[in-house]
Amino acid sequence: MKVLYILLVLFISALIGTALGELLLLFIPQQGAIYGILSSSIKPCWNIEGLDLVVLSLRCSISFNFNILTLLGIIIGAVFCLRKI
């Protein structure tokens, strides 16, 4: 049960970090160096191009967006979990 709690806290803190990063990009001028750092991200994607069965065909993909504030959110979530446990 503790593992599920830790994963949930890390996932939610990563989502909050990503959302804060995207909101912060709206208020920072695009010419600055900070904008370049915050706007750089890694987008890993798991993709099934096509699973073609006789009855139906299926396409599925899951992608994530990781930036600096996502990493900061994961670290804050991990510290919170370690203090809680």
C-alpha cells in the first residue's frame, strides 16, 4: 500500500510541476535565456502503430512531457514521501 501511495504522490507532483512549468512559460519573454531552459523538454512516447485484427484495428500511444519543473516536482514529491514514511 505504501508503494502505491509513493507512486501516486510522485505522479501528482510531476503533473503539478509540468503544469507550473507550462504556466510559467506564458509569463516569461521568449527572448530570454530562462525561456530556452524552461521550454526545453523530453517527450518519450510509447506507440503501437497499428494492431490489425480481422474484426477491428487498434492504435494506441502514450506520451509524457518532462521539463525542468517536472523534475523539481518529482524531487519535492520524493522528499515529501520520505518525510511521511
